[in-house]
Amino acid sequence: MDRISAIRNVEDALRAFENGDADLADTERRVAAVLRTYATEFDGDDDVFRAVGEDPIDGTIVVAPSAPAARERVLALIGPDSLEDVTKIRGDSVPEFDVERV
């Protein structure tokens, strides 16, 4: 799915919501499905990676040129607040995780 198709599909989902043909949960599912499809079919210079590991990182999907860059992007997306919460609960610094190409 190219970017234009993804945008059109998101617009369709929003239009159905605005017209009362879909509720918020349905709209969220449709938009998430569009994004997931777009990400897994991404056709660019970079690759798509999924984080596999502990919460809150597990399942995070990013586009990056390499596995190390993907790890950095995952950590940046999770943000310091989420990581602080984890360290307060578990006592360690960063949840363990790997990245795999999707």
C-alpha cells in the first residue's frame, strides 16, 4: 500500500465516523489496520522493524535503516516517562528487547 492509498483509507474511516456509520472503536481499528498494512508493505530505503521483548516496548514498529537505528527509534518512541515508570517498578534501566525485520 502506498502513502496515497493509506491516506485515502484513513480518510474513508474518518468519513464513516463523521457520518455515524462507525463508532470510535471501529474507526480506531480501521486506522490501525491501515497503518499496520502500510508499515509492513513500506517501500522505501529503510526497513520495517518490530520490537520483541518486554512491555512497554514489545510490538512497537519503526522504520529505520538498520537494527541499531531501529533500537534507538524504539527507545525514543517509548520516551523517558514510560522508561522511568518501568525502572521504578522493576528497578532496572531499560526493558530487554530485540528488533526483527517485519
